[in-house]
Amino acid sequence: MTKQNEKVESEYSEEGVDVPYEQITPSTLRVLIEEFVSREWSELSDSNHTLDEKVEQVLQQLRDKKAKIVYDLTSETCNIVPNEGRLHI
């Protein structure tokens, strides 16, 4: 493998780019959080919390800087990840 190929490979292994949630329109942010909650907490229908409550919990964690939105350059998708540890829902 050449140095140039190594450089290209390392660029593609980048985890992503942080996207401040304040820069996302409220309706888009809501859809992003709903998709995340639905995907990550499939037991939602079995829990004592509504979708709105879970969305608000994630939004509060974004406000508190406990979670962040990351745009993955490789897959061209956004995800919500904890700043440290786990998200608490």
C-alpha cells in the first residue's frame, strides 16, 4: 500500500462531523430524534413512556451536552451519540 492510499483510507475511517442541534430546523430535528428513538428503543411500545416523552428526553440530553448529533461522512447519515458513556432514556 502506498502512502497516498494510506492517507485516503484514514480519511474514510473518520467517525464523523459534529452538527450542532441548534443549526437544524425544529421539524427536521424532531424527525431525526423520532427515528433515533424508534430505532434504538424498539421496546418503546412496552415502556411507560410515550414517543413524545422519549423525544423530549433526547432533546434535553442534546441541550445538556450529554449527547450530540454526528454526520457520518462515509455513510452520509446522521446519528445521535453520547458525549461520554451512554444515553439515558
